[in-house]
Amino acid sequence: MKKIKLIISREYFTRVKKKSFLITTILVPLVIISFYAAIIAITIDGDNEKQNVAVLDDAHLFNGKPDTSNKSMVFTFISNETEKSFVNKYKDLGYQSFLYLPGDTSGKSKNKFVLHSQSSVSLSTMSAIEDIINNTIRTKQLISNGIDPKEFDKLTNNVSLDNTIDTKEGEKKSFAGVAYAVSYGCGLLIYMMMMIYGTQVMRGVTEEKTNRIAEVMVSSVKPFQLMMGKILGIGAVGLTQFAIWIILIVGMQFAIPLIFPDMTNHINSSNLNNTEGVSMVTTALQGLSSLPITKIILSFLFYFLGGYLTYASIFAAVGSVVSEDQQEAQQLVFPVIMPIILGFVILTKAVNDPNSSLAVFGSLFPLTSPIVMMGRITYDIPVWQIGLSMILLIGSFLFFTWITGKIYRTGILMYGKKPSWKEMIKWAFAKSNTKK
């Protein structure tokens, strides 16, 4: 055990002290927050950009005042012009586009409305103008048929359905979108971290084998101790980096108002913050408060560690049998990453239908459960399924550690030969006649 601790310490501090670790640890949350701030800034600036649209309303559809709440568009009505005469003037007069409404809006002629521009307009602009025209025509048609548009809107309003969770503590309001985002985000994060840190274990073993460092180390420790020390050391690096990311991201969220005071003031004075922005933030906070946060965090830690340890042992075995040939490594590692990819595919199904047979299978099968179970964890899952999933994952970790330890013991000292999976399986189940 003492030797394993020494290897863990070596792997951990060697990697933590590298400049690449410091750069990525600080850079990742900085990039995330920068994108977050940029999206907010772009959204606000985009809302303030005015588009000047000239309107030649021969149909008298708008009656000089379009029915719209879109403040990003300024409509100017043109008179004493024709479509042909004004099409060569609107650009010089400062208009980005020119909307022509022909005199007859009945029948199929309404499809002949034309928006002139010097280049292709954005999809959002086209959609906004089409909505304005369609709403105006609909209002006129309702009035012509003796129907009050406001009363009609009341009759056609969509129903808003609230989901209330009945718990021992009382009723809690649920938000499906927030639960979906948390479930999918946790599963995606475990998927990424297993891929990243699992391949780091493989590369670390391959580098030591190529540099002949492993030969020196196995003279002092058993190959199994070397493998376990490397797996646990790199896993500790992953947990450290993940913890730092959380602290930095949360801290920088609070620091945004101090770093970008102008942007914060802009948000506070904008309509976005007063209506939709506040509503979205409130919904997110209420949705998070309705989730079992403690259960999610503990489950995340367990499934990350269980999934990482299981796959890291397999990646270590693959790394012990390959040399500098990266193509050889890719061929052997492909069967290892297939269950991880399968878990991610099942995750997309589990977050939408957490009680489906496929989702239940994926959350119980040890090679996919770390990813899929996190996609179901925000929903009401039977306790026996969670317990069975954890037991199977622990058993899987112990089994694969035992199997891959035997492969590692043989492969770490083998050079010049490319073993197949068939040979590696023979090594795994071969009886050892000698004791080290």
C-alpha cells in the first residue's frame, strides 16, 4: 500500500506542477465565462441595432402604422412612389430594405409581397416581417367578419401546464427544462471526463513503456501496484481540476458585474432584463431548488469515480501493450470507447424517457451506467435500480481491474510485438504459476 501511495503522489504532483495543467485549469473556466459574457453582450447589442425598412403600402394594409412590438425595426412609409421608381433610391436614402405591398391583398396576390434588399436578409428578419404581415391580415379578416381580435386571442390562447411535485416536505414546482438540462449536462460531463482522463492513463503508460521507465519501476513494485497507482493518481488530478473549475466558474459568475460594469448597467436598463431575462433566471433558480441537489452531487461523484476507475484500468491495459505507433493504439482502443459512445447515445433517450426499457438497461449495465444513470437521476427512479446499478458498477470495477492487471503485468514488459485482443484475453485468464 505504501508503494501505491508513492506512485499516486508521483503521478499527481508530476502532472499538477506542469504548465499545461495550470493553463488548461485556468483557461477553461475563463473561456466559458468569456463566451457567456460575449453572448449576453451580443444579444443586448443585437436588440439595440435598428433596421430601417421603407414600406410602399399600395394595399393600405398597415394604414401608416404596422401592428408590431418589434423595436429593432423602424418602418417608414413612402408615398408618391412606385416599386420600380423607388427600388433604385432606398439604399441612398439610408434604408436597409424596401417592403412592397401590392394593391390587392385578396386571394393569392398576398404571396406577391416583396422585400427588396442589397443582399440576403437574415432569417430572423424575414420571419419577423412575415409575422407582422400575417398578423395584420388576420386582424383585418377577423374585423371584416365581425369578430373582435382581442376576444379571438383569448379563445385561442395556449394552455400553460404546471408540474407540481408532491413530497413529504410539501409541494414543489417542477421545471422540465431545468431537469432536462441538469440531467443531460451531468451525463455529458461524465462522458467527456471518462474519455479525457482515460486516454491520459493510456498515454501515460505508453510513454513510460516507450521510455523504458516501466522496466525500472517494476523492479521495485508489482505491475498491479504500478497500474493502480497511475490510475488513482491521474484520477486525483481529474478531481482536482474539476473542483477548481467549479470554484472558478462560480467565482467568475459573481465577478462579471465587477469586470463588466457597463454591460451590467446595460442589462439592467434593457427590456430583456426587465421581462424575459428575469423570467428565465427566476425559472432556472426555481427549477434548481426543486431538484434533489444533494442526491445529484453524490451520485455524480460516485458514478464519475466508478466509471473512471473501470475504464482507466482498461485504458491502462491497452497502453501497456502498444508502442509509439498511434495507429496501433487507435485500433486497440476502439472497442473500449464503443460502450462509452453507446452510453452517450442512450443518454439522449434517457433524458426524454427515463423509464423506458432502454434507459433502465443503460443505467444498470456497468459500462454505460455512469453516463445513463446521470440522465435519469433528476427523475423518480426506484431505489432498487440505483442500488443495483451501484453494486454492478463496483463489481465491474473489481472484475476489470483483476483482468486488466494480468494483461498489464505481461504487456508492460513486452516489446516489438503487436498483440491482438485474443492474445490479451489469454493473458488475462492464464493461470500464474509463479509468485513475484
